[in-house]
Amino acid sequence: MARFETVEENKVKVFFEVDGERFEEGLKYSYNKNKGDIALPGFRKGRVPRKLIEKSFGKEIFYEDAVNYVLPDAYEDAITGLELDTVSQPEFDIDNISAEEGVNFTAEVYIRPVVSVSDYTGLTYKPVDIEASEDEINKKINEAREMNSRTMSVTDRQIQDGDIAEINFEGFIDGVAFEGGKGENHELTIGSGTFIPGFEAQLIGHAVGDDVAVNVTFPEDYQSKDLAGKAALFKVEIKDIKAKELPELDDEFAQDVSEFDTLEEYKKDIEAKLREEKENFAKRDKESQLVEKLINKTEMNIPDAMIKSRVDEMLNQFAYRLASQGLSMEQFVGYTGQTVDKLREVYRADAESNIKTRLILEGIANQEAFEISPEDIEGEIRKMAEEVAGTEYENISKTISEEEKKYLAMDLKVRKALELVMESAVPSEEEAAESAEEENLAEVLNEGVKEE
């Protein structure tokens, strides 16, 4: 009969056994596995009787593989019967072993912490504005205009900010041309900041055909150490000036870029989509704030093995995403200069936060004693089937075990717990005032920038 005792917080020692009859099955398995490697005088390999081998070498010769054969099922039966939710690989030990009596095992393993949560309703949060401003709507419209703009050569004026200058150039340091400092027919958008600071501004006011001497200093942190911090002269020939021609902001533009007949309808659609985006962001932000408050106010001791296991899962998921892009983990590490250990460090904080969040919500679900019906489970399986094209409910339902249904039920309880926390939360007047003050300050600063 299996039993356990607590070793330390969230760690138990499980005592379980395999009787002689079951261990004999393991010994038979071990004999059949190894007999082909054992030879005795007068017998060919694989033909030596088991009893003769045991007499010559001792029964212990078959113990290791026999134990490996019976242990997994025995351990699984033990933790299932004891209803232990383990979160780490067990450390096994053998107390007693004999061919006649069987084996007495112990296993030390970490179990899932049970978290008690208090005051999880009525939490306050800082609300996020979900209204779409005129500036945000205009920004979206201008992005659409930029995408539908035409580039036209300009012959009647000099270069202005925002123009595209087609140039030939060559760079010199102390009168000597340097490697990588030459280009022909290069299109440079003035004001883009893609060239060395100060380069683009010195082309403003010049016309096609001008030869311009551009003096710049490479930044101290420039990627090429040979050039970092050095003064350079670029000889630049302006070959062409191009300017973007934006479409007129009218009903015809709206018809070209959308399904709407008028500019007003197009604007209203942008406003509605922006509001939806903001509502989704506000929901995620509210959830993040409330979960953070719950984590900060709830004491829990998470086994390090549990965090490591979660980090392993995250790394495996990342490796899977890389594989879908045709990359292996080894290639990624080689290209980026990262190491797997560094990736583990990066993932660890998220893993710990994810575990704490889950444990807190499970704690709330248990305290609230949420009920999940078979119909709820069926509905969840139907959703799973709908998400996979060509999958029928009946087919996917057959593949889901009772244990997996338990996990589905807990997922549903966790969702209910989160809904309870979210729905009962109230916006903090103080935090709302701070949010409004920050938005007003931002508007004032923006107005100041516009006036300048």
C-alpha cells in the first residue's frame, strides 16, 4: 500500500512496492532482453537457461532491467492513488529487493503548491483611455496616404526635408578614401536618419547637378571601430530629387483604399477599429495590473524544479517555432551569439510569473468551489475541434483521456477565477486622476511641439 510523508514544504517522500509476482514479470523481461549476451560452456548465446545463469552469476544479474521494467507503472499507480500532483522528476531509491518478495521503493518528489488567496475581489486598477483621438485617426489616414503615394522627380527646386535624393558619394578621412565609404545612384530619404548624423541636413537647399562637400564626424559607438569618432569628408553629387505626391484627402481616396464610398465613413471605420484595439489593450492591461497585485500580496514558495520545468517547456516551444522557420536551436545560438543558458535566464522571470499567476487563480478557483459540468467540457472540446480545420468533434473527443479532461476542467475553473477578479475590480479614482493628469501633460507637450 502506497503512502507518503512530507519531507519539506512542497516536497514529499513516497513509499510504494512491487510484489514478488509482478517483479517476476520484470525478471522474465530482463532475462529475455539479456540472454543473447550471455554464454556458458556447453550452451550457445541465447540458449542458456535462466536458472543456470542465476546459479552462475546470482539472481541479481537481472535486477537492474527488471526494476526499470516495473518501476514506471508502480510509481504512476502510487502517485495517482495518493492523489499527488507532482511537478518534478522523482529521485528513486530501493529499500529492499528480492526475487521472491519483490521491491520496496521510495521516491522524493516536489508537489504542486496549494496557494491560499485573500481579498481577491474589489481590487483597484488604473484605467486606460479607450477613446480614439483625432490625431490617432489622422495618423492612420496619413499612413494610408503614404502607402498609396507616388514618387515624382522634382526639377524646379532644391532638396527639402522628406525628399528622396539620388546621390553618388565617396568618403575620405585625412584625404584618403576609406573602405565602404563609396556609393552610386543611392536613394537617400532626407530626415530618415539612416546616414551619419549631420549628413542629410547638409544636402538640404542644394539642387540637381550640385557637388556638395559634406563634413561629418562618426559617432564614438560606430559599428566600425576604425571609423568611430573620426572626422570625414564626403564628396556628394546630387543626381536627382524625388518627392512623394500624396493622394488628395477626399471621397475618391476613401474609395481607393477601403470599402467605403465617403471619407466620413472611412474615418468612422478607422475610429471603430482603433477603439476596438484600445479596448483589447485596456483589457490586457487591466488583467496585468490585477494579476501583479495578487502576486505581490500572496505568499508562496515555488519549488525551483517547477520553474526549471516551465523554462524547459518555453525553450521547447521556442525551438519548435524556430524549426517551423527552418532553423535549429544550434543555428540560432550561433547566429545571435546567445547561449542556451542565457536563454534560460531570459525565460526564468516569465516562467516564475506564469507559475505564480496560475497557482493564484487555481487557489481562487478552489476557494470558490467552481463547478464544471460534463457539458462544459464537451463545449471546450468542440471549440478545440473548430480551431483545427477538418477535425470532427467525435474524432478529437475519442483521443482525449479522462486525465486530460481533468486538466480541461481546471483550465475552465481558472478562467472563471480570472473573470471573477476582473469583473469585481473597480477603477481607482486616485489612479484614474493620475492617468488623466499624465494624458493632459502629454497633450500640452504635443501642443508645444506643434507651436514650435
